Amino acid sequence: MKISNLRKDFGDFSLNIEQLDIAGNQINGIIGPNGCGKTTVMKIMAGLVCPDSGDVDYQGLTQRDITMIFRKPYLLHDTVMRNLTYPLTLRGIKPDQAQLEHYLEIAGLGEFRHKYAPSLSGGQQQKLALIRAFIFSPKLILIDEAFSNMDIESVAFFEEYILNMQRNSPITWVIISHQISSIKRLCNHVYFMYNGSIEVEGSPEVILRQSGNENLQRYLRYSGFPFTLAE
């Protein structure tokens, strides 16, 4: 995906992205302080928000290939199972029972398959949103702070699951997170946003260790950095 000369105004805030090239078949991260425009640019990638100007080149991807997982899960007022199969129903794909059972098991939701999904705990709802995104084998997954409501063990499990997915069948990911440890562990390339623009980009090592950008350094300090890359 390539974004160029993009602008979106919200009141006094302006999103200005001169150039953003999202490399295919790798895990990309976006970090930055609250209000810098991360979620807005991700919603534009997902086709949920239209820019005021600029170009988004999906390079062959269609809306059927893309899914977005939000900080607060959006669930149907229905059962866990109906939520899980919803992306398949939309795309006319017949559910594979073994696959459904696999995803319910990894999320620890097997015993809740017939439960009203919005009545799940926050962490369980987030797990359901994750496996629902995985179920139809998308080509681009956008994750906006989806690990924020999970316990540490669940975060570690899904990080490893994503890495295994990527090793076996690479797709494109864009992950927004304030959890720098997740960004460090998962991402091949990281973008730092500040005040509506991308100020720095590079490998996690470059972003976390070698950048002289003062805004980035201040953000990392407030996020609990530094820690060693070997951790």
C-alpha cells in the first residue's frame, strides 16, 4: 500500500502524510503520542474514513482483503459463534468446523460459543475480535491497540501466534501500540507519528536506539523506554 500527499482535517487538527509506503508481507508498526493521527491514518487505510485530498494506492487489495481490529471491539449483538463466522458469511465462505474449533480453542472461548458476545469480559471480547479477523485469511490486518485489554500471558500468546502465522504464510500487518515491547518483538518496520505527520521511520533498532529525533526520544521515555533490544 502506498499513501501520498494525504490530508485530513478535523477542526484544529490536520493529518498530513507526504509519503507512506507500507511494505507487503511484513509487520509494520505505528507509534506516537495520543492525538497524533495514528488511528485516523489507519481508518483511511481500512477505507472507513475518506481523506480530504491525496491518494491511497491499495496495489490490488480490495475491501474484502482487509480487516481492522479496534481498541474497543465492535461485536454483533449475537453469540460468540455467530460473531466468529460473520466475516465468512459476508464473503460467502462456508465455515470449516475444524477451523472454528481451532480458533475458539486458542482464544479460550470454546465453552462460551453460545454465549451473548457483548457480555464477555473486555479481554475475552478482544480475543474474539482477533480470531474473527484471522478466520477469513485476510491479506491486510490493521490492529489499533488490540492488546490493551489483555493480560500479559494472553498478549504473549497472541504475539507468538502472529509471528507463527507470518512465518508460515506471510501477510501485511499494520499495528498501532503504545506497548513498545510488542512493537519491538513483532515489527519489521516502524513509523513514528507526531502532530499529524510521520517524523521518523526505520527498523525497530533504528527507531528505538539510533534516532536523534527529540519528539521520538521524549515519547519513548514516557513509554517506559529504554530497555535492551535483547530483552
